Amino acid sequence: MNIVVYCGASLGVNAQYKQAAVTLGTWIAENNHTLVYGGGKVGLMGVIADTVLQAGGKVIGVIPTFLQEREIAHADLTELHVVETMSERKQKMLALGNACIALPGGPGTLEEIIEAVSWARVGQNDCPCIFYNVADYYEQLQHFFDWMVHEEFLSLADRRNVLFAHSVEEMAQFIAEYTPPEVRQYK
């Protein structure tokens, strides 16, 4: 299975974020999955890629040309796809993936996983979408998703198709039991 991981090009201030990247990368490699990620070798991106590679796993990077030098493209990947735009990067990563997981990260990480969630609701992504809620990093976003349900901008069924997880065990179970949402119909 190809696991798309969205994450920061920084480490963040909490050491738990780096440890979570190591834990997730180890789980990916030990379960013979392939990591699909943004292609950089810095920050949490570098940590998870290095972890998977050191454990004997496969890593596919997807990076746009304008970030190739800035994010310092990882030179030791199994495959590196260089694309022109961020939109192409996101589309390529989703096309390669079977599940989407967001580690802590900034606006880019959030935008990528939110787009995957949104695309699932309209039938353009059949992958489970998961927020790895390390040290409650995504806690406020989880509450906001629940508020969307309360305000009837998100159905309860669609909300249940998005996981906020504190462990790889939770994520593995969610992936194994996942059923893609029905394509949203408008009235």
C-alpha cells in the first residue's frame, strides 16, 4: 500500500513531532508499505523519508521544480518525480496513494490534507484521510470539523470518514476498515 504523508519542511518545537515521524515511518517500512511524500530532505519530511529508507522501505517523492532546491530534494529516494506546480504535486501524490496522513505541519500541510478530504466528498479521492494528532496538534481542527457537522456544512457520515488519531494502531485499523464515502449529491 502507498501511504501519502503530508508534513512540515520544519521540525516544529515539540520533540514529539519528530518522534511521531519516526514511528510512522517505521510502521510504513515494517508493514511493507511505500511512503509517498513531498520529496524534501529537511524537517519532518526528511525524518520520515530517512526512517523508511533506513528500515529498508521504499520512498516516492514528488516535488515541484521551484521547491527542488529550496526544500533540498532528497537524493536517496526510491523514486523522485519532479513536477512543475503545487497542483501537479498534489494530484500526483493522490494518484499514487492509497491512504493520506497528515503529520504536524504548516499551512501547506493543512491545505494538502484538507484538499484530499474535500476531494473525497465529491468522489475524486477514495483514500482514507487521517490527521496524526500528535500532542493534540490538530485538536482545534477536530473541534472545528465537529462544529461543521453541528452547523450542517458537513454530514455526520463524511465526518466519520476523517480520523484524528493519536497512534499508528488507530490509523492502521481505520485504513483496514475504511469505506470510501458516497459521492455527495446536492438537492
